[in-house]
Amino acid sequence: MRVVITGAFGFLGRLLAAALLQTRTFDGVPIERLVLADRAVPPDAPVAADPLVDVVHGDLTDRLDAVFAAPVDVVFHLAAAVSAECEADVDLGMRVNVDATRALLDAARAQSATGGPVARVVFSSSLAVYGSGPGLPQTPVVSEATPSVPRSSYGTQKLICEHLIADYTRHGFLDGRVVRLMTVSVRPGPPNAAASGFLSGIIREPLAGLPAICPVRPDLRVALASPRRTVQGMLRVAQAERGAGPGRLDGPMPVNLPALTVSVADMLATLRQTAGDAVADLVTVTPDPAVEAIVASWPAAFDNTRAARLGLAPDPSFLSIVRDYLTDHADAVRTDLPDGT
């Protein structure tokens, strides 16, 4: 079996690669090669040194021949431009998010058309496919059956790709599986250009002893998932057998990964509870209308029934998310936190 991850050296790509390398199987079948494709490859990435790994370096549209140089059984398509940069540069988002995805789908289609395997393409979409605003009220609880009316270029681009994948799957060109990610928090490392990036930054930076800006009102409610639950969800959807009934992936609809609904105020209170006043006081609320307009248009409460049928559940609390971060990234946390963190 040959498995490909695009955007493999991004945060989630590295976690997904590490999870696959730990088991060295996909759906019980040994992985013969794990192809990690990305335009930026860190020279010291531990996963790249694994003997099971092949690295494809460069823009995806330019390197699809290398990606499909041998039959591809599974693709996790994570490569993307993120929300705020897509809003600032629509052409960038269309090129990276739509054009590159279509090129990947066409490569998978060409493979099956010439007698190769029907690739399983797992696409990381986003809760940003939903939207709300003046004259466009959001239902209190959102499910996969809720109409998708994105209010950002990023959400629009993700939705375009969802429809392409559904159509290619309907034709039998590939087996497409769409996983809609919640905002992932707490992400380690430097900030990215996502509009939701502050939902990690207001925890990550203070825990490292650094100031952080919260650009939205504290009572804003958001839908979150920890890195651990996000990777678990992607793998579960990818490996689920198709069909009706518990544990199976029924129909063409995407799967919304389970969401933990919290307010930003809840997050800051958890930081204060966990790390103390001096750490929590490093966060300053400074509203940014552009950021809030994007993030506030996303739903905060989800019906997790579809994910639950696959055995997936949301994180139990934001406190558990913070504790996971403290465990997994102790080297990025200041050493003088109160006892009990």
C-alpha cells in the first residue's frame, strides 16, 4: 500500500504522518511507502528520516508526476492556504486550494482510468463552509444537512472542492471522503495566517511567557477540537468501511468532526485556572473587526451524531485540551507555572 500526505510538513500533516508511522498500517494493511509531499520541507524533520518515507518537495501541481510515479492507494489532502491569507489574496486561495485540488483529483482519475487503483482521497475541509451574517441567520445547532453558505473566500474554496470530490466519487473516478475540521486548538509552534490562529495563540503564547492579543469579544462562542482528536477523526473517516449502520460511512455527505463548544472567556478562564493570574494577564483583548467578522460567521454548536456513529466524540473539556498541550509540548512551556498544571 502506498499512502500520500499533501501538506505533510504542516502541523497536522506531521501528526498524521507520525500516527501512520507508529502503526505502519492503514486499515490493517501494511504501508509499503508513505509519501510526504510539501512545498516546504524542514531539513531536520524526524519523519523524513524513516525508511518507509519518500519526500516529494515542491508545489503540488508541479510534482504530481512524482506523487503518482507509482500507484497511489490513499491520499490525505491537507495542503491549503489558510483563511486570512485567502481573504487578503483571493487568487492565491483559488490557486492553492481549488486549482491544486482539482489537479490532484484529475491525477487520481487518470490513475483509475488506466487500470490503476481507485484512490481513496481524504480531503480536509473546514467548518468555514458554513456562514452567517445580516439576513443570513445561523441555526442554533449545525449538522451536515445544514446548507453551506460560506462567508469567506477560504470557506467558498473548501466548498468548491467538496463538490468536486463528491462528483468525482459519484462517477467512480476515486473514493472521496470529506472531513470538516473544527478549529484546532492548541496548535504548537509559531502563529500562522489563519483567522482562527488566535484561538491557539491566547493559550500557547502566555504559557511560554509571551504576550498575546485576543482580537474578538470574549463572549464569542467557538467550536474547537484538540490536535489529538482531529488526527483521530481523520484516520477514522479514512478507514471506515462504506455502508449503512454504526461504524460505517454512509452516503456522500461530509463528516463534521466532533466539536467542543466553548466561549473565548471560558478559554481564558481555563488558562487562569491552569497557569495562574500572571500568565493569564499576558492576554490583552484588542478587537479586530476583520478577524471577528470571519470567526463569528462560523457556527459554534454542532450536532455530532454522524461522527458519533463512527465512534468519534468531542474533547471532554477545554481543560483537557490544555492539559494535552502541556503534556505534548512541555519544552515550549515556561518552567515556573504553578504546581498542578
